[in-house]
Amino acid sequence: MPSYSAVQKAVCVERFRIWFAWACGGFVGLGVANATKDIHIVSVITQVLFVGLGILSTTAAVRMTNALNRRAEAARKEVLGDL
């Protein structure tokens, strides 16, 4: 049975991985949008796509974090014996 500290560390690492991937995707999107800013129609298309993808990825990251929090709470209760 894992300890409470191990559960906390695992949750922290997973949360960091989720939001780090989200931030990296955002920086890649900004780089692509910046690279296409001089090509007008392509710039508009990429900006619209990245706004839509940004909203979707943010929603996915929040849902993943919420699911992780629910699983972590269940694991904490199991470890601490608060069933």
C-alpha cells in the first residue's frame, strides 16, 4: 500500500505533466502564428484554428486535472483509511 506522501508526489507530478504539455502546445501555437503573420489569409486561418484548439486543449486539461483530483482523493481515503 502506498503512503500518503507517495500519493501526493504522484498527483503533483501528473498535474505538472498535464499543464506543462498544455503550456508547450501554447508556445508552439504562438510560434506558428507568429511565423505566418505576414501571409494574411494563412495568418487568419491559423489564428482561428489556434483559438479553437486552445479552448479545446484548456477544457481537456481542466477535465484531466479534475479527474486526477477525484482519483487522488479516493487514493488518499484508501491510504488514510477514511473509507
